[in-house]
Amino acid sequence: MNGLRAFRRTAPFLLLAALVTAAPPAHAGVRHGEIGGVPYRVEVPSRWNGTLLLWSHGAYSLEFPPPSEIALTNHPATEQWLLDHGYALAASQYRTAQGWGVVESGLKDQIALLNWFTRNVAKPERTISAGASAGGLTSVLLAERNPGRFTGVASLCGVVGGTTGHFNSALDANYAFKRLVAPNLDLVRIKDPQANTSNARGALTSALNTPEGRARLALSAALADIPGRYTSRAPAPETTTGQIQQQYFYAAYDRGAFWGLNRTDIENRAGSNPSWNTGVDYRVLFARSSQKALVKKAYREAGLSLSKDLARLNAGPRIKADPEAVAYLNRYGTPTGRTPWPVVTLHSTQDGSVPPENQRRYAAQVHRAGNPANLKQLYVDRGYHCTFTASEEITTLKTLLTRINTGHWPTTRPTALNKAAAQLPSATQTVFDADPEQGLHPSAPSFTSYHPSPYLR
């Protein structure tokens, strides 16, 4: 795991930037410009088939500069394949490209770009709203709020459980760690976000050094459904300590900004604190966690009482939210679940940045407010966030396009999906991983059957 030691400090930036900043391929209609001061990139192949894929990027880290190249897909080989097969691609960089303002900006700037495309290129015969991570949420919200402009949605590794629940889960994990391990850390209204993040990472690192610390780190991670598998290709470690170390990478680095810049950024945008744990029974929350077995094992090995620690969490001082700030997060955004067009989602089964339980919450929303027959949810057996091969992304898009073209979903049995993905070119058979060296590595298609646990918040 030597690669992880260097990777963990830069992981959030590298996955969202290094993957997608390859030089764009030469095509007949490459256009760059600005709309109201917001950069965009559009590529239209010489033999355009009339379909436009409008790509919504994720929330680039506030700890690093955003990438200079505007991404058009999650994996660079997906972009190349789509252009080679006649699909036009377009994406805005958004006025706010970093942090959680991307959803609010994306909802405005992507529609402005779609309007520009219609005026300056042509009106698409079909428009697919697609995106990854926070962009996977934006892609859903764009279509829900502009239903007549889109033909379908492809949401990859999306925060489709909603931003409100996402920040509440982060608060639950951080609250537990503060209450049980590091009482001097700030949770909300953080005065010095850089110092608080540094202190949190130090406390998390120290917790790894003792069985008691590891058990409590595992409990805090479990309250946000953070799994013990961090790399995309290797299976989860066999030992309890190894799995908790992988949870640590998520907690300290990928989700570390919830101790600082992510939290202060969303509070500034929402006008106050939008997260709460008032009324939360942590015994009930833990009982619903997908990671409770690992926690129970860690507590047995440490000789600690899990029941007593859960009681300590329930007895601790609670955080109240400002209703107006909550309303902001609900606007930007919580999907309604309306589905007048087909939606396909793709998620890694062991994603600790945006856990796959998001998909169960979204499916419940669709069952309440939309047409469940219009939703197809696919999974790959991998760790980490947005870790898909281009072949898996292309197969997912082809599944959506078949539904749009025929009115029927094709078979989505994992064996059939893996067979279809394996037939794509070798350039599409790579996935991002940090071990043993960060970058794209060969990987076979890994579609699998999966049923997420209940979404905790």
C-alpha cells in the first residue's frame, strides 16, 4: 500500500482532475468560449447523430486549484468513444467550480450552455443529462427542473440521496469522533478551517495506533456508511485493522474537508448551519449501518463496550440547524424522484465518499413521486469513488440509449453487461487506482448485483 501513503493527501483532486485532463481529441467542431464570463467546452463530431450529452462535473476540491481543462466525461476514453460514434458533448466549468456551490451554479450555467448550443449549433434531437459525483446529482436535478429539455439521465456515483442527508451523515461521523476521541475539534461554525482539518487528521492518525482508537474510528465511519475498502481494484483487507485503516483514508482525506473548508463553504452559501443531529438516536442509526459488523469486531478486539459508547453519543450535546439554511440545501439539492424520462445510475459498491446507500434513497423517492419502470440502477464491485472503466460507462450509456430508442430496457444481468463491456476496445478497459502507483490501470468489467442498505440520513 505504499502508493496510498502519497495518494491520500491528493486523492480528491486527482480522481476528479487527473482522469479527465487528457488533451482533447481533434474533431471538426471543437468550441471553447465563455457565456457571461463562465467557460464552456463543446465538441461536435463531423458526423453528428443528433444526440447531445450535457456533462455536469463534480465538486472540485477547495484544497487545490480546479483543473484547467473542462471535462466532458468521467473517463477520457469514454469521451473519445462517444465522439467517434457521433455524439456531441458539452460542459460548462460553472461560475463556481469548487465546493458545494457547484450544484447551484451548475443548474444555471448548464441550461445557459444548452440554450447557447441550440442557438449556435443546432437543436439536438435528443439531450442526455449526465454527470458524476456532485455532477451526478446535478444531472438529475437539471432534468427534473427542465423536463422538456432532456430525453434521459445518466447519473454516475451521484449524491442522489440529496445534499442535506450528505452533510448530515458527515456531521454524524464527525460528531461521534469528537465525542469519543477528540473533544476539542469543531463541528460547525468553524473559526479556522485549515487548523481544524489539520487537528482532525492528526487525531484520526493517532487513533490508528491503539485498538481503542481504531474501534471508535470504525464506529464514527459506520455512522456515515464509510466502508473498509479504499482502493478500486484490490478487495477489502482481511484484517479488522486493515479495513479500519482504509476507512481512515476516507475520513482523513476524501472527507477531511468536512472538518474545514467543505463545512464553512456550505454554511457561507446557505447563510448558516444546515446540518443537525437533534433527535437522532445513535443506537438506531448504528443498527441500520452497512458497516456494523466491522465495528462489533473492532470493539471485541479492543475490549470496549459498544453499548456504553453508543450511550455516550446519545447523551452528548446536539447540533441544531438553521431552517433557512436547510431550505437552501433542499433546493441545491434534493431530488424529487420525478422520472418522466428514463434514468440510469452507476455506483461502486464500496464508495466511501458517496456511499451507494444514496441509490436506495433515490429509488425510494422515485417510487413515491415518479415511475419506477423508468429507473435502472447498476453497480460495479469496486472501492473508492467514481471508479469505473470507460467500458462500464459506455455500457451504462448504451443501456440508457436502448431504453430511449426502443421503449424497453435491455437485459441488465451482470454477466450480460460484463460481456458487452469486455467487447469494447482495450483503451476503455482501465480504471483509476492509487495502488501501487496512482493512475489508470488495466481492469476487467466488474458489474455486479447489489442491494444497498438503507440510507442513514
